[in-house]
Amino acid sequence: VQLRESGGGLVQPGGSLRLSCAASGFSFRTHTMYWYRQTPGKGREWVATITSPSHSTNYADSVKGRFTISRDDAKMMLYLEMNNLKPEDSAVYYCTEETYWGQGTQVTVSS
């Protein structure tokens, strides 16, 4: 099983980023997928969920209305569109099906 995140970077407050997660080695289309984030001071925080097969979504209150989780089962890709970013969104972002985790991608929101 491999999960590889990409798309992180440095962005100004109010900006946008799109994170991607490439999955392989398991039946991606049958798994509910998640984004989490982690900062040294706050520990690991759940961000968003997208279910299988209905693709229902759920978000942490802190990102609701600003982030959108989506998936492309044919490509085995998971996405997180992040808009109106705030400094408190700075973290390492991980995709997971809650057994396996990627290496994470760093998002830094700063002016």
C-alpha cells in the first residue's frame, strides 16, 4: 500500500492550494478516505472524510466552507481543495484510509 501526498507549499493568507494523494496497492474505490493534518503544538487533527461508494463528505468545523475533499476512483486519487487559507491551517497534511498513511505534505500559510 502506498499513499503519496503532493501539492503543499507556502501561500499567503486568503490564498488557495490543492493537495493530491496518489494511492496504490489496495482497492481504493472501496475505501473511505480521509485527510488529517498535524502540527507540533496541536497533534494530529482530522480534516475531512469522503466515503465509498456514495462519496459523501464530512468536514471539521474549522475548515467547513473553505475546504473540499474529492476523489477520482478511476485514477486512484484523493484531493483536498483549500481556499481562504489561514495561518492556523499551517500543518503537515496526510491522506489515509486509517491503516496506512502517506509521508505528508507541508502547508505553510504566512505573509
